[in-house]
Amino acid sequence: MNKETYRTMMHRLEVATNGELLAFRSRCADEMRSPLAAVDPDYRRSGKLLLKKINEEIEARHDIAVLNLRRERVKREAVIVDLDASRKAL
């Protein structure tokens, strides 16, 4: 994979939706099972690199989503605690 193709693919990964990332991963995994990947080491190497980057992006987005959910839960619990404290003060 040349530098321009790599740069284009990394940009596509950054702007892709979660569904598109899963589709990219599926297609890349299919390509890794193709006869061309078995014969061409450069093709196999670039495919493995791309698959690794896709998986890293999926994991990073998942981690961010989990952190956001935890933050929201903490904020909701803080609001509930504040409401309870204010009721007791009355």
C-alpha cells in the first residue's frame, strides 16, 4: 500500500460510521482469505496493517462510548443525590 492509499484509508476510517467500520473489517478479513493474500506478501502485510487499524478504531470508539455512558450515569446520580439532599434540608 503506497503512502497516498494509506493516508486515504486512514481518513476514511476516521470519518466512517460504526456500521461502515464493521463493513470495512468484514471486507478486509475476506480479502485476507483470498488467494492473492496467500501469494503476495506485500498485499498480506498491508491487509494485516489495515485490519489492525480498523480494529483499533473500533475499540477506541467503543472505549469512548463507554466512558461517555459512565460520565452521564455519574451526572445523573449526582443530580439525584442533590435532589435528595435538598428535600431533606426542607
